[in-house]
Amino acid sequence: MALLKEGWGEVTKRAMEQTEIIGRPGSDEEELRRKWDPFIHTHHYDVVGDFFDSWMAGHPRRTGEAYINQFWDAQFIGENPVPRDVATLEELVEWFQPLFDVERAHHDDPTVSV
């Protein structure tokens, strides 16, 4: 947590940031909230009990943009969830590859639509 606080700065200066805590199945939400309280700005947090229920898993590689679109701009977008049935790391990398390819193309040529 010290490294996160150092990297993100003082909690009172992060008023619009949202923190998502991914607990283990059966984790006590209140206990997790207390544990992470020094890092969380007021009520800007969510607790989920499974990675696949997280914002990050629902919007991989575009988590921040999806959040801003939905909660700041009211531009609701669909999810592109990480598949739950991936058996190996190689399969997961294969699933992510098209997302990496678009990012690489955009990086090489900023006029490419993402």
C-alpha cells in the first residue's frame, strides 16, 4: 500500500479517482474497506469478490476510458469481458492479441481509429 500511496499521491488530492478492491471469494467487504481506507478517497470505491466481476475484467485495456465515458460523460458502452473459460496463459494472450494490435497500430499511426 505504501508504494501505491507514493505513486498516486495524497488521498485528499485524488477526489475523482475510483478504487476497485478485488477480494477473494468469501472476503468480508467491511474488513477490506478498513484495510484499504488509507488509500481510498471518501466513498469512491467498489468491492468485488471475483476478478471476473471487476471493472477491469469487463473493460480490459480500456478500463479508464470506459469509466470516464460512463460516469463522467454518460456515454454508456458495452463490456468486452475477459473470458472466464480461458484455460492457459497462452489462450489469454491470444484473446488479448487483437486489443494489443489495435493499440500498436494507433501508437505507430495516431490517425488509426481505436
